[in-house]
Amino acid sequence: MVRNIRERIGSLLPATVTSSELVSDTVPVIHAGAMGLQIWGAFVGQSAGEAMWDEMDPQDLAVRLKAFEMNRLLAVDGGPGWLHLDFTNGWIRVVADTWEPWSIILPGIWWTGDI
């Protein structure tokens, strides 16, 4: 049986966030279980009750991302131009304003674009 990308992501959730990092001042990478998420586009969110966004101070953003570690990624949802991630202690909403706003990496798949 061939599964689409939504089914594949759904089969991996919930997943514990094992690490997070900034690969540049505004590009976060979050690893949860077998998945990795890299965000190039504009985003907003909340982590442990604290607001976060793509243009905030990189040191503060790194702290907000670290707060997701050891928490669970519960759901991934999206549509044309947006991606929403729900965590046990917060959320991130990505808004597509560039060609490659996000990339989700699964075993054997590197998927970029709309969900």
C-alpha cells in the first residue's frame, strides 16, 4: 500500500523533539523522532508560553526552540501557503512567503513545499 505524505507524517506522530538549532539567525531546524523540519519562511509561534517569530533576536529564538526539546510534536497540518505544528508546550505556524518555506525530512524522503 502506498501512503501519501500526510499519512506518512501521521504514522510518525506523536514524536518527541530530540533537538533544535538555528542554522542561521532566522532558520530553525527541529528534529522529532525520524522527522526533521527546517523553516526558511516567515513563522510565528509560542513555546512554553513565550511568543516567537522569525525576525526575533537569534539568541532568544534559540532559547524558545530549546523549550520544545523533550516535548512531543503532536500534529502537523497545513494547506496552500501554510504549515501548522502542534507541540505539547506550544505551536509554530509557517507562512509561505518564499519559494521554499519549509522542508520536512522523513526516512528516505526530503519533502519541500505545501502539505
